[in-house]
Amino acid sequence: MLSLHTEPTVAEIAASSLAAVKVFERLGVDYCCGGKRPLADVCAQKGLDPAAVTRELEAAMSRTDTEGRDWNTAPLADLITHIEERHHGFLRRELPAIATRLEKVYRVYNQRYGETLPGLPEAFSGLQDELLSHIGKEERILFPAIKACEKAAAVSASLPYLPFGTVANPIRMMEMEHEGAGAALVRIREITDNFAIPGHACVTYRALMAGLEELESDLHLHIHLENNILFPRAIELCE
């Protein structure tokens, strides 16, 4: 990991870690065009405490996921909360950030270097729209139904009335949308040549590729938790 105690430039820190990019974006620090300055100088200009920023960067760059809960046995309500907070939250936070980087990279690189990443704006925009609609339907319709069934089962009460018949019906639709998202991820990987970074790439380009790769990784885990754990357990409980 890049040391933050050897006066690296903001651009060097950002290039070493997507987590650092996120910190800089939150703080409004220009890590691309104006990033070739030491972190201390940038902090002084923006009125930020360099020690506090360094601590935040170090924490973000070294953080690991230590959660080891068995979602095959945990209450479904807990698994739903985990999916909403971690994975739905990730999408609502990261999709707009990736879109901003993509707009900048696509505009600048097509002007300077000719055709660059053809088809990526359309592929990503379609995926973004579909995912935001998808998680909204889960949170408004499917997840409350699953939690209501689990709550009734816990006290041996009759299962609640569901206007869509059984949970298997919306689950079938969610799984179809998961397939569409998976196909979009494959298309994005094809367009970017497996998130390849050309030699002339700036920090924003690198952050775009890192963000897309992180999106793919998170979405794969997200879909796994739903398709392979939540949905089968919900059908077994609610049928």
C-alpha cells in the first residue's frame, strides 16, 4: 500500500486505491487535473485538517470485511436488512459516482483520442436504470412480504394475504431481472476489455475502471445472496 507519510501527491494516492478516490470525492478534493500536489498542500488550500484526512484515508484503504455471519440460518429479516444496507446502499451510492466519471472520461477521451469505449454509456445507463428500479420493487413489494410471512410463522399464525398470490411470483420476476443485469455486466466487461487501462489513462479513467470492476464484484455477491439463499428460503417459508 502507498505510504501516506512520504508526501505523495493526491493523484498518486488516488491511483493506488479506489477507496481513496471515494474519500477525495466526498471531500471535494480534485484528484485528477489538480491532483499533482502533496496532500498537505491541498488540505491547506481547502481548510482541511491533514492529520484527520490522512487517518480517514488510511482507514478507508485498509478496511476489510470481517463479517462471517451464516445467512443460511440467520433470520430472513436480518438478511434483508443486510442486503438493503450493504448492497442496495452500495448501488445508490456508487452508481451516480460511476456515471459522473464515465461522462467525463467518455467526453474527454473521445475528443482527444478518437473513438473510446463505444457503447459503454448506453450499456451502463441501461444497467443503472434497471438496478435502481429493481431494488425499489424489492424494497416496496417483495421484501415486506417475506418479512410479514416470517413474522407470522414465528407465532404460528396464518400467512398474510399477498395480492400477487405467492412470493414465488415476484421472485421469478426478480430472478429474470438478475439475468438481465448479469448480461449487462458481461457486455461492460467486453467493452472495457476486462477493465483494461491504457498507458495514457488519467486517474479518473483508472477510477472508472476500478469502480466498474467493484460494481461487478458487489453485484455478483448481491445476486448470490438473493438467488441462492434469500429466495429459496422465502419460498420454503411462505408457500
